[in-house]
Amino acid sequence: MIKRLNIELKGDRALWIIAILLAVASFLPVYSASSNLAFTRGGGTPLSYLIKHAITLGSGFLIMYFFHRLNYRYFAPFALISMPFVVILLIFTLSQATTMGGANAARWVQIPVVGFTFQSSALASLALMLYLARFLSKTKVEIKSLKQMWLPILLPIGVICALILPANFSTTAVVFLMAMTLLFVGGVHWKPLLQILGMGIVGLALFILVVIAFPQISNRVSTWKARIENFASGNVEENYQVDKAKMAIAEGMVIGKGPGKSIQKNFLPQSNSDFIYAIIVEEYGIAGGTTIILFYIWLFIRIVRIALKAPNTYGTLITVAAGMGIMIQAVINMGVAVNLFPVTGQTLPLVSSGGTSVWMTCAALGIILSVSQAKTTEDTETEAEPFETPTDVATA
């Protein structure tokens, strides 16, 4: 059995171990936290939510396995082809006018037959990062002006962010931050980076002004304003979610109350997804919370190591592109639970319940694993074009 796994599971072994351990560690907290969800929503039990989570993780690992068996160069044409598709998908998602609790939540599309919902912004984020990595790897000179990047870089970033923003500011901010980081790593000069940052701030301000003038466009601005004001003022009565999360963490002490014994799961909305970290600390204490943090630190170290050992620039950039989203999302989720950031709705990768987050995290890890198994002798002297097939590279 072990030999068979060694044959089938290629790439960085530590990365596989981290992913499996995080997935296994998620079962008890998700099962415990789902009791409140089953009670408030009805039509299900904690066991049914756990089975759904297990199916999501299982399908996610199949995605990871599929992606890691591909040569990483194949992701370059995929990134190029997928950009028009994700733009259409985002427009379709935004047009659904989905509401949750009376608020605009046009973030999900329903997958027919299976009954799962899919958050299109997650796919758009990954596709955009892979596209930027492809473009930057082909650029042989340092980009020092916006003229060099207007159409190939600014337009895709602007369109994707503009289509995500009306329904989800936090995801828009994360995507923009990831894009800026990747541009910096890819060698873009600091002056155009500051100009892009300024354009992003101006674009956000214009959107807010338009929504204030025409409230029917989106009612999310008032939600953003309330969350930021509550976070800045420390208004406990208004900031109900963070208050309960901090209570859960405080009650966890060193070793926690024990599996399934969380009290705050009965009061925390989205306790099995957005605030799963608070439930982990309450039930497993500082020891459990620190262990989760150490897993993500270990994951970060492996991603950096793979990026540094990648055979060429494209391998390095897609590793950074795929890994950034996972790490930023983990930091934000845990930061929200301890009141370092305003409430954003970001899940904890591989731990929180949620189909889209798990699938996109597994896809990103599969891409990183694909790079990690590439021979370090490939293209060390000459940079191959990222869209060349392995056969092309071998015969070049």
C-alpha cells in the first residue's frame, strides 16, 4: 500500500503530509460546529454536514491528484484560455442577484444535479494569478512604466476586481493584494506598482460614490462601512460575531474544553467555516490553535522552498501565485477570529467547511506539487517558454 502511494503521489512529500493532516484535523471541529447549523437551518444533522464535508475533501484531493500529475507548463495555456471564461462566469454570477438575509450576496452559482454551490470569484482569482505568472515569466526586461503593462496586466486585474467588488469587497482586496505581490515578485518596478495601487484606491472610491448616489446598485457598501466602524471602535454590542469568537478563544485556555464541548458554536454564525478557528481553540485550547498555525507555517516554508528550487522563472511564479492565496486566506481567517482584522468571510484552507474553498485550495496545491516534481536540471541554462510542451523542451 505504501509503495503504491509512493508511486502514485509525486512531488513534495511534506506538502502531501501537511494537506492530509489539515484535512483530517478538520473533521472533528466541522462535526462539532455543524450542530448549530443543523439546528438553525433544519433539514439535516451534524452527521450529514460531516458527510458532505468528507465528500468535498475527497473530491478536492482528486482535483489535487489530477493537477499534480500534469506537467506544470500546461497551466500556461489554461490560464490564457480561462480568462474569458471566468469573466463570463463572474458576469453571470453577478446577474443572479442572490440575497442572503436581505443583503446582496451574488457570489455563488448553483451546480446542477449535485446541489453544490460554487463561488466563481475563487476560480477567477486562481486563473488571474496563473495568467499574470505566465505573462511575467515571458517578460525578459524589468517593467518600469504602465505603458508596458496597460493591456496585458492592468486590464485583466481591473476587470476581475470590478466584477467581484459589488458582491464581495474582502475577496476583491485579497485578489488585488495577491496581484500586487505577484507583480513585485515578477520584477515590476516599484513606481508602476504605486501607480496601480493609487488606481485601485481611486476605483474603489468611485464605486462607493456611485453606490451612495444609486443605492439600488449594491447594498454592500453599508455592510463594509459598519464592519470597519465596529472594528475600529471596538463596539462589542454591534460586533457580535467577533465578540463570540473572542469568548470562544478565551474559554479554550491551554488544552481546551474537549472535542464537541464548545459553547460558542451555538451562537457563532458560520461557526463551521468563517469562525472555525475560534471553535478549534475553544475545544482544543491554545495547544490546538498553535498546532494549526504551525501547520500553515510549515506549509509556507515548503511553498517557499519549492518556489526557490523551481527549474525556471515560470515555475517559481506559478508556485508563488498558487501559494499566496492559501497563505493570505489562512492569515485573514485566523486574524478575524482574534480581532486583528474586520470580519471578511474568508475560510480556513482545508479546515473550514465549504466546497469552493476546498476545491480551489486543492487545485492550487496540485499546481505547486506539479512544480515540485519537475527536474531541477530543466531549463537551468535557458528559460523555456512556459507554453511549450515537455516534448518541445526536450527537443529544443
